[in-house]
Amino acid sequence: MKVIDAFWEKRNLGVDTVEFNIENNDTEEVINDILKAEKQYNVVKLPVNKPELMQKLQDNGYCFVECMLNLTHDLSEPRINIAKNTRRFETTCLPMDDKDVAELFKEIDNGMFNSDRVYNDSFFSKEAAALRYKNWISDEMEKGSVAYKVVFRNATVGFFILKKMEKHIANPFLIGIYKKYSNGGFGISLAYNILFECLNQGIKKISGYVSSNNPAIIRVDELLGYAVNHVEYVFIKHK
């Protein structure tokens, strides 16, 4: 089991946070280690093939909140052809400047992300959930991740942020459609831009996580040829 002191959540959410990543070879004894190391906000990520540990977590006050699906795309020609055949709008993507980032932060403050485990947790305020995203974006951009706006007819309809990883792998760790365009069918166009921006940069593989609380993006990714690599359950507990 990996134990992560999520110290950044103190700034975001105002509570001491720890994350426990249970691994496939862990046994029921890890629950005792978890209980000893608990903080104010506790997050446990669990492989799907551990039903006995699921029960133990629930017996000790943990609540299931979501599945996290790791989706991958190898940018091979057959999968890219799927994307070409499903593109719906002639959109483009451009790197964001400071003004674009400010606009994005306003969208986040207006509830752009409303399906994640923090936003849907009554323990936290909606303002804290928004601040968490803004801080996350700022931190990652300082480390070299690039934010892109997706443009349709001179209007920004959405965004994505690419994080470069080892061995020509990219992680589009955050994407979204702006509220005004949320019902406009731009999800496929946004995901299409991610694929082709990565292809243009010489990326060989895309790997990212999607919450089961957001089925719309899962459907879009399936249409564009993404494959589910693995799934983990997420449990939380407040003290």
C-alpha cells in the first residue's frame, strides 16, 4: 500500500488529508494500518478485485463515492480514423494566455465541475471545490503543463490541459466544456482536439483518469477509440 500525505488539500479544503492506494498484493491487514494513520479527510483507492477489503472499509465508516477509470489511447491509425469519422464541429485549439486562464477560472467559480467527489461532498463548500481546481491548474502550469482553449467561430467553448509524462506519454488531466456551450455537442470536438494535438507533438500514448460520475465523457472517449486500462474504487471518510 502507498500512503500519500496530500498536504496540498490543506490549502484547498482546509483539512489534513491522507490518501491510501491499496495494491493488488495487499491483504486485509492494511485496514489496521489505514485506521492508525487516518486524518481529518481520508481517501482510499482500491483495486476492483478486492471485495473483502471493500467490506472492511465500509465496516469502518468508509463511504464509496466513485470509480476511477484509467483510459488510454495509443494514437494508432485505426483509432485515429475512428476520431476523424466522428468529429462534429470544425474547432481548433490554441495555448491559453493569462486572459484565457482568468476566463477559465470564472467558469470554474460558476460551477463548471459538478460531478467530482469534493463538489458532491456536503462536508465541503462549492467554493472550496472550485478553489481546489484553480490551485491544481496553477500548480500544474507552473510545472510545465500547457492549457489549451478549444475555439469555435472565435468563441472559446472549452479547454484541456496536457501534462507531459515519461516515454512520450501525455495525460490530459483536466478537460471541460464552458457552461454556455455545455449542451451544444462539443464534447467530441474537444476530445478530438486532444488526440490531434498529442499526435502533432509526437506523443505516442495518452493516459488519463475519468470518474464514473461523469458518464458523458466516458461515452465520448469510447467513441473516439479509448480503451479502459484499469478501474479502481474510491472510498472516503471524515473524522
